Amino acid sequence: MIRYLFFITLLFPLVSCVLYQESHEMDFKSLKTELKLTSQQNKAFQVVEKEYILKRKKLIQNSNLNKDAENNILLRKLKNSYKDQERELYYLMDEHQQHITHQFIKKHMPGQFHYADDVRTDLVELLSLDSYQKRQYKAINITFDKIYLKMNRSDFDYKQHVTSHWYQLEVARKNAIQKVFTKEQFQYYQEVIQRVNYEHS
């Protein structure tokens, strides 16, 4: 129980500060810089970007987040929105730019904080965690599940900033896990989580 309280104390500032942030979106500005778009591509990219940001805002506004199942439904819809945006952007790009875009969206796709129990079990084996790492990894997962559930039910401002809440949970979870895993384990962990999260929507 003490270790759970320690994690909650460690993460509380990150979760709390979400109340003062707007909804979180992927940093498409940095993606455009990496893609080195032509002026014509850039104009078309901006049109698609604005269209899908508006769509995601409407999805959030029209959602009912009073139940856990509704959070999962919204998350799935938002992830599919990013995939649709990715496919639409492909028409503007060459093969190299498409690859960069796919890797970017996969890396930043929301939902990496909330993966299934079977994935957690598989990761223990895939990463060859020792007994200490297994205990800490389990404690982190339990703590984040509790924070996620309590945050959904108690935060009056949750719906307005839901994607920022999710993003902060993802960052905080990864920071906690990074302290337990080796550099190689953490890198592989991120690769698996990003791939699985992208594929399941």
C-alpha cells in the first residue's frame, strides 16, 4: 500500500496541472518540419489538419464520459480519427513522407496509458523482467488504473480536457516505468505499446 501512495504522490502534480491545459493534440507543426513539405503540400496539409482537429473537438463535445465504457468508446473514435487523417494525408505525400507520417502518428497515438491485461502479461515475458521489476511494474499498473478510474468519476472539468488528462497519464506512466526498466527494456516496451495501441482501435 505504501508504494501505491508513493506513486500517487509522485504523479499528483502531473495529473492536477491538466486542469489548466487545453485539449491535447499531436504536434503536427513538428511533423510538418520533418516532412519538409512544399508550399502546395503545406497548404493542403493545413486544410486536412484543421478539418480533423474540429472533428475531434466535436467528438469530445458530443460524448458522455460518466461511464468507463464511454471513455473507451471516445478513445477508439479519436484513434480512428487520427488514422483517417493519416490516410487522407497520404494522398499529398511521397512514400518517404508517408512513412514518416505513419511513424509519427503511431508514436503519438492517444491511449498508450490504457492497454489490456494480456499485453501487460506478454510484456513481462518479452522483456524478461526480474522479480523486482515484476512487482514494480504491477504496482505501477494498479496505481494508474486507480487514478484513471477516480479521475473519470470525480473531476468536474474532465470532459473539457479529457485528451490532456490522457496525455498526462501516458507521460507519467512512462516516467515511472522508465525508472524500473533498463534502457533496452524501456525502448522495446515503447515499441510494443505504440504498435499494439495503433493496431487496436
